[in-house]
Amino acid sequence: MGIALVRRPGPRLDEGIVTHIERTPVDVPLAARQHAAYRAALAAAGWDVREVAPADDRPDAVFVEDTVVIIGDLAVLTRPGAGERRPEVAGTRDALDGLGLAVAEITEITEITAPGTLDGGDVLQVGDRVYVGRGGRSNDAGIAQLAAHAATRGRTVVPVDLRGVLHLKSAVTALPDGSLIGLPELVDTAVLPPVRRAPEEPGAHVVPVGGGRCLIAASAPETAALLATLGFTALPVDISEFEKLEGCVTCLNVLVWSKEG
């Protein structure tokens, strides 16, 4: 399939940022076990799991998706909207450099610069469209920079206004066939293809991993059943401790698809 970048949770995970939900205590040892199971699920699905170096002083570093956007053979390092998260990006750059560009199917690395802000969790790619959430952690300047980078790979960026949600992919994700599933009331659906309503909130988040299979939170059994009726295979993973920090299955990885994948 390709390479899956992940980053293990650190000892300060319980101090992670919470924006739209009430803070509840995080069981850090349980989170570590859940992350191990998450990595195992990716490996079982055929992914070569590679780890970004730990960042124990950064509570949110486990949410590695926010630090880079992969567009074909281009890696765009982000500039997270939360200033305290910006130091996380250096580790992701080091990991990409360590992979070797040929191994990772990446030929170029660039970055978002000030005054732009961009979180990878705001970026949803469907075919030649790159939908980017606006109104949370990603601003117009960051979206404009991403649009310029994406254009070099024949992709068009479409801003999507958000309503009371952290990231675009907290509200909407894409199934293996490119159709969308999520919570349409949280986004401006006028600029999106039709969005199939997820039966429950965690069901808005799926990660296609190849062969019609999707990682999905164990807390979304009704959505897992729906995916089966659509011809897809749900691979449930328990991420309860990350959900307490507005995390979901998408934000715990960065998938670098191989050319064959």
C-alpha cells in the first residue's frame, strides 16, 4: 500500500488542547496501548508503519496528520493554527528526510509559511479536488499557499467553511469510492459533493486503507454496519482516549500511498 507515518503519544497527552468538547481525564497508559493496537491495524492492512520521533514535551504530537499534507509526490509541511503545536512539524520533516524521498514516493518537500496557518486535519482530498476547512485552525493565507502548491500537481483547492468543529475531517471524510460521509450540518455543503449522513458522530471519520477497507472508531458500530451494506469492510479500532481530545482515526496517521497503491 505504502508508508504510514505515526507518532506515539507522550506522557503529557492529558494536557492536549480541547476546543469544542468538555475536558475529561485521559488514561495515558491506556492511550499507549490503544495506539499500539492502531499501529498493528495499519500493519495488518498492509502498510509499512514508520514512526516519527517522539515529542514528549508536546501533548498533541500524536495527532501527526496535522503536520503535513501529502499531494501525490509532494509533501507540504504545515504551520498549525495552534502556535504551541508548530514545533511538532520539525519531527515530521526529519521523518520524511529519513525515509528517503524515493522510498516514500515523494520528490519534493515544501512548507506553509507565516502568516498562513494550516492543519492537515482540515485537508480532504477527493480525486483532483482538495477541500480545506476554513474557520478553525486554517486561515485564508494558509489555504491560498496550499492552493498554489496543489496546482503544481494538477489539483484544485476548494475552501469549506466550518461550523463549530475543529477540523474539516472532524466532520466529513471520504469512503474508498470517493463518496463523502459525515455530519453535513457542520460544514458548508454547497461547495461539497453530496454528504451521506453518518449514523453517529464518530462514524464521520473513516480512513480508507486499500481494498475497500476502512479504519473506523470502535465507538461507531452503526456506521460500521452501514459500510458493510455499501460493500466496504470496516476495521474498528478503539481510540476512546484520543476521542477525549477531539481526536479521531484520521488524525493519528499520515498515509503515503505507493504508486501501485
